[in-house]
Amino acid sequence: MNIQSSYYYEAVSDRNEWTRLLEEFTKKYMHYLMFSYDYYRVFADEFNAQAEAIYIETDSMKLFWPRLIRPINALDVFRGKLEKRFYDATTAYGFGGPLLIAKKEGLDRTELNKILSVYVDKNIRENIVSEFIRFCPLLENHKYFDNNNYVYTKKLNDVVIVDLTKDIEEVWRGIRKTARADIRKAGEKFTTRITSSPSREELTMFLRLYYDTMRRNNASPKYFFPLSFIKRFFDYLNGYAYLVYALDENGVPGSSAIFLVDPAMHVAYYYLSGSNYALRSPPSRLVIWSFIRFIHGKVRYLNLGGGRGKNDSLYLFKRSFSRYTKPYYIGGVIYMRDVYEELVRMNPYISVLGHDIISDPLGSRYFPLYRLGLDRTIV
């Protein structure tokens, strides 16, 4: 904790304090889950990172910023070669970034830049080299950083949103005709089940389908999550994680997905999924529709996410459920520029840059660039 005349700053790692501070922001934004202590603890405990939330308050605004802190020295390329211990920060896998409350009418960008200067200074003092941010599409909190001197933002893709404030018949009509036919056909052959307390066998079944899908898509090894990681969602999130799966008449699993539901009852997330591609037509749409029917009336939106690239097959699959999309932005901050550049030079996987990594940090295919080829997990 640090109190000075012009601002209040606190780095929070205690669950009760984190929750207490977040509750005020939840009242405004109606988002909670992906900013919560328990969500961040899933990643911190599984991947040996430190979860913390930064809280800064001035006379005119309050800032709440959850993140994970990772040791750079632990990466093989840098182990034993750096004079100091260095770290970087990242949003947990999903959506997040900072939350802001203006005490007065409108957003005072001058005051925001003051808060950001405090934030940057604290990171430098703690040897935090850079930070990667996954913004929240529904909150559009990337807009905080329009015309600022610290955070670079970039649109990555669009995410598909299903508006569940509509009645269920209207939601159904909003699904593409061919997709509705696919759901009806799958419903004749498969039965869906929904549980917030899956057995080990059910989670193992999900992972088998998920791994098959990841291999089919040539996914990076870091996305092949272990059972312990998947289990933490159901252990830590207290009934707000759901496993949905479809079985045929012989008990053969066709498709499965994990959904997360925000306790503020505003939004649900289509989080991870997998299908049995030995089947001619896996019932993946039926799984989503079954969850829509289950959660309708309890949340306002279902965030289906985006694709692997612009207008790829995954994105078009999700678009078959809704025409409503929101832009998804990422952000990058370089706090210690000299150290950042030196780490990039030390990475043997980087040969040609082709752009200014400082003035255009998100122009790289990876951020932070010095981690290119080195990350073995999503944290």
C-alpha cells in the first residue's frame, strides 16, 4: 500500500480486499467473473504466476486493473544471463484489462494520463518490462487509451455476441436457416447434458474431444491444457462454469464445450470446445443451442468469441448464431524500453524485425516480442 497527497495506490493479492474493491466497479459495469480473484487464481495456481490487482484512486477517478505477473528470468533463453530479476504482466486468458470509474461527469483524459504515469512508474520500479492486455469487447475499455502516451492498442478481430435479452423464439429466428436445420437434425440423434459439477470421467471425455480438435487445427502445444487446469475452473468458480456435451444413442460423445457465466448475471462465455470429427457431422451447434436455452433469462449476452483469423471457418460457424459483433482489441505497454530491446536481441528465434519494435510494439506477430518461440503455456 502507498498513500501520497495526490493519489492512493494499492497492489492487491488478498482475496477479500480484491473482491471488496471490485464490487464497486461491478455495480457500474455488470461484469465480474473475468476480473475476479478466483478467475485469476485458476491461472496463477496452474502456471506458477502471481495474481494481483492494481487499484489507484485520485480526486476524480478510480482504476482497477487485474493482471498476472510472470518471471522473465525463468525462460530458458534468459536463465542465468540477466543481471536483475525482470518480470512482465498479462491479462488472464479471456477478456479483461482495466476498469475505470470517473467521480465527475465525463472522462478527464488529463487525469487519466496522470494515473497512467503513476502506473507506469510503479511498473518500472518493480522491474516489470512490459504488459499485454486483452480488452473486453462488451465494455470497450480499449477506448480509455485513445490518444494516450502509454498504451498501444490494436483491433485483433471481431467477436460474435448472441443477444439474450430477446425472447427465445426471436433468438432462434436470428440463427441462420442452415444452422437451425443442423441443430434440428443433431437433436434427433443426440441428447445433451449440462452440469456445473462434472465428474473426472466427464472432464476426461471433454479433453479427449478438445485435444482432437486442437490437433485438427494444428494448434500450438500451449493450448493443450492439462486436466488439472480444466478442473480448477469448476473447483474455483463456484458453480459458474458449466460443461455441456452431446451423446448419441450409444453413449458416444459427439461434441462438448465449457461455458462460463458471470455472477453479475450479465454475460456468459463460450470458452473451450471440442468435437468428435470421426462423426460425419458433430453436434457442436446443438451444444451451443442447448446452453442458450438453459441460460436464457439469466444473462443478457452470450459471447461466442471470434475466429483464428479474419472470416475463417470458426468465425463463420459462430456468425451462424448471430449477426451482432463487437470489435476485440489487444494492448501492449513497454515500460522498460532498453531492457525490452536487449531481451529481443537475446532471443535466438528472432532474426529479422522489419519494423520499429518500440514505436510500433503491436506490429510484431507476437507481444511481448522477446517471448516469441519461448512460451510453453498461455501464461
